[in-house]
Amino acid sequence: MAELEQHEGEQDIKKKIEETRQKFKNEFLQESTDKYDSRDVERLDKDDALVEGYLQWRLCVVEDALKLIDESLQWRKEFGVNDLTESAIPRWMFETGAVYLHGYDKEGNKLFWFKVKLHVKDTKTIVDKKKYVAFWLERYAKKEPGMPLTVIFDMAESGLSNIDMEFVKYIINCFKVYYPTFLSKMIIVDMPWIMNAAWKIVKSWLGPEAVSKLKFASRSEVHGFIDPEYLPAHMGGTDPFKYSYPPLPDDDFQTPICENGPIVSEDELESKEGDMESKDALESSFSSEVAVKPKKVNFLEDSLRAEDNDKGDTSSRTKGTRKPLTTFKGALLDVSPAEELSFGSAETEKRCLIILSNVTKNKVAFKVRTTAPEKYRVKPSSSFCEPGASVDIVVSLHGGSQASPQDRFLVMAAEMDNSLSQELAQFWKEVQKAKIMEHRLRCHVVESLKQTVSPLRDSPVETGSGEQQEFHTALMRVITCNARLEQKLNSCLWVQKVLIGLVLILVLLNLLCLRLLTSSQQPS
């Protein structure tokens, strides 16, 4: 029954999307073709997710969604959003560091920082400032399609001279109209009391859809939204990040690096640990052509012995890793697990396995990037997968590093021409972005598993099958969820006690006032 309702809901959304497109063509495009950028019109015609985003933001009311689309596309053409590059923005704006993307909140949403003290109202630069914000939003929209942002207004050391109401209204419009469903929440940190009136006006601009996403927080309260590792020192955080330009600070998916080069070389280093020819070995291993061989699944090896050797190498490399139980079905590769890698504090929980399976008839190149290259070792981080074959990628925590829910992995894949013996490094430079499949994986932390369910450690669960490990993980999640609920319940009880105390005090004060009034009214 639930599946039927879900299917009907999907069909209804598809009908709404088609209806929106048709009405847009009939009612808006026929008036004038010069109102919009043709690239935006083409994207609207092909991208269902884009149209669905406008519909969801306007509660699936087609007429309201059409107004947003019209306003949004006109704005994109006016500001030339499709052609905005670094060179189109004055360099000094990048150098100030007043706006930038960096870090994640506790829900895994990217942080969009506004350093309010660095903003000064100036009518001469307002257009460039608006283009500057559009540049960042468009850049993020292309890199992380469909992923929401958390906006942070850092108001430390700011005053009324730093508040430009026109600019603030523009920022809010960006999330209300131009990038619907983009806003996760907007956090105003350390706001001076003198600005209360100004932000009441801002609150009215947000409208009912977004007002619930506006959060006011002190330096201590912001820790409820963002972990200290992504907060600057003046907010009580431990993030050592210092903004500088160039380069841009948001490009944080990096190929993992070790002391001597890309981690892909570690497969060779392990097999040649005592070899004195380290220099030549490293130079050759840096070529992605000699990355770890993919595990065959079609029994087309040259001999049984070669096949057994390949299996032996794979089994030794993946020994002790957590086996994925879910799969994402991609256009080029199936990726297991589908959504998250689970890490913990125990040695058996510090390694995970990513399995890539080629579902095409051609060779597929892949590479794996992470937002925390200093924490993780990925082997291999770059290679290729033959048609019908699969590759096991081992992701392990380096040294004493601990996984974080904010850590992300990006699997990139692109189809290769089998007739070309092209080096992977050159291939990735030349491949068109539109031909690259991207899939993101988040990290799930199970560090409290050992302490919380220690009685289970003596049972066969620890050394059991993949299903038992999955049960172990699920049990940990339930326990963690219960702990959080208990903590919230305790907080609510504490607040309730305080409120009861205040009510009792008010009642006593009222009784005292009544007594004083009656005694004063009595004749002497």
C-alpha cells in the first residue's frame, strides 16, 4: 500500500513538472526569447530536479513556481551567472575574505560564511558584491548539485555601519528565489543588541517558508549547530583555517597525499618494503597505469594461476575491512556502499571497503577524493575498471586519526576509449565534465560501539558474518539515539523545573501584592 502511494506521488510530481514546463513555454517564452539565457531555458527543459526544486519550494503550486522561475531566469541573465568567473570579479573582493565556503555543520551541510565586519555599505560596489555572492552560489551549485548550504553571519566586532540592508535583502532573495531549497539554515552568530531592530526587518523578508530556518546564537550556542573543528577560535572552536587568496578555499575534495606522493603508490610500497630501488619504484608507481589490478569477475584470465594470484592479492588487501551491504546503481559504475562508510575506534573498525563494478561495455577510469586527505589512506585512489569487472578500494584511517560525520568521499568515474592507451592523469585533464559520473559517500562514526556494547564483544558477533556486523552497527545507532533522546529529555526536564520555579515565584509575588493592597484599603 505504501509503495502504491509512493508511486502515485512520483507520478503526480512528474505531471506537475511537465505542466510547469508546458506553461512556462506557452506563457513566458512566447512573450520574448531575449528575457532569458538560452542555456538556462535548455537546462529547465531537461533537468527534472531543477523544476521539482521550484515546485517543492512553492508547495507544488504551479503558478507560484512559474513566477519564481521567471524571476530567477531573468536574474541569471542580468548578472550573467553562467559566465561568471574569478576574472569577472574584482580581485580585492576575494582578498578581503568577507564571503567564502569552508567546513560543515553537524548535519553535513557546507558552511557559507559572511564576515559582517568586513562589509561596508557602498553604492559604487553593490553590483560587484551581488555578482560576488552569485559567483560562490553558482560555483557550489555546480560542484554539489542538490546539496543544501548553512549560511553563517559572523557578526563579531560588527556595527550598524556594516549592515547594508539592500545587500542583506539580496542574499535572502538568492535563497528564496534564485536557488530554491538551497538553504538549510541561516545562523546569526554573536549579534549586538543594537541590531535587533534591523534583523526584525530581515526576518519579515524571509517569509513563512524560511523564517523557521533563521537561528540566533551566541558564541557558546553555535556549538549546538557546528562542531569545534569547523569553528574559528573567536567562537570557541579549534579550526586553524585562515582565509587567504589565491587559491579559492572551497575546493576541498583532494586526492589523498602521503609523504612521497599520491597514496596510489602505497600498493607498490607495501610489496617492495625492503627494496633499495625505492626511487625508481616510486616514479613508476606514480603512473596511474600501474595501479592495483581490478579483480576479475569474468574468468578471462590468461591462466588459473594468474587468477589465483589476483584473488590472493585482493583477499590480503581487504582482510579485516567492513564489507558493504548496500549498492548505488550508477550510469557507469555500481558503488558499494550506497551512502556511507562506517568507522570506529577499534582496530577492526578503522578500515572500510568500497567496491566499484563496471556496468558498461567500455573501460571506466575512476578516482576517489576526500575532504580530509590527512586522515585517510585510499588504495587505490586512481585506476580503471575493465568491462564487467569490479575493483576493491580499501579506505583506512591513518595513524591515530578519528573519523568525523563531516568527512566526505567523492567517487568520480568516466568512460574511456578502449582503443586508446592513454595515461590516466592526461585523461582526467581532457575529459569533459559532463561525461563524469560523481557519487558522494559520507562517514558514519561508530566510535562508542566498543564501550557501549562491551558484553557483546565476547560473543561471536565480532567475528561473525557481514549481517552480524550490520546488526552490530544498527544496535549502536539505536543506543546512540537513545542516549541523545535521554540528554534532550533531561534538558527539557531541567527547563520545566526552572519554569515551574518562576511560576511559583510569580504566584507568591501576586499574593503578596494582593495582601498589601487589601491591607492598605482597610480603614484604620
